[in-house]
Amino acid sequence: MRDIFINLLEKLITVLVVIMMIGVVVAAGGALFMPQPGVPGPLMALAILIGGGIYVVVMGGFMYLGLGIYQNTRRTADAIEQLAAR
């Protein structure tokens, strides 16, 4: 039962990362086509793409890092149990 929740969490993280990427692209498009007064639209769109892209990579990386730690811990525990059974 626990593995079901972990697998669902992994799928949920994937969906969240994709939604965040779409949000960054939409925000950059909004900045490009509806610029604020005094701010060049293409420059702001580029800043949003760079800043948002870095944010998505960092946040997605931390979320997947948490799952990776869990999976590595589980594999280590399984290996120790096999060694103890010998």
C-alpha cells in the first residue's frame, strides 16, 4: 500500500513540474504581448523564461531528490536484510 502512494507521489510531482513549465511559458508570453509601461516586453519575457526555468529546475530537482533518498534508503535496507539472512 505504501508503494502505491510513493508511485502516485512521483506521478504527481511529474504533473506539477509540467504545469510549472507551462506557467513559465504562459507568463513569458503575457509579458511579451502585454508589456508593462516602461519595460521592454521581450526583455521581461526573457527574464521570466530564465528565472522561471531555473526555479522549475531547482524545485523539481528537490522534489525528485526527496523521492530518490526514499528509494535509495529502501534499496539499502533490502540489501542489508539479504546480507543478514545469509
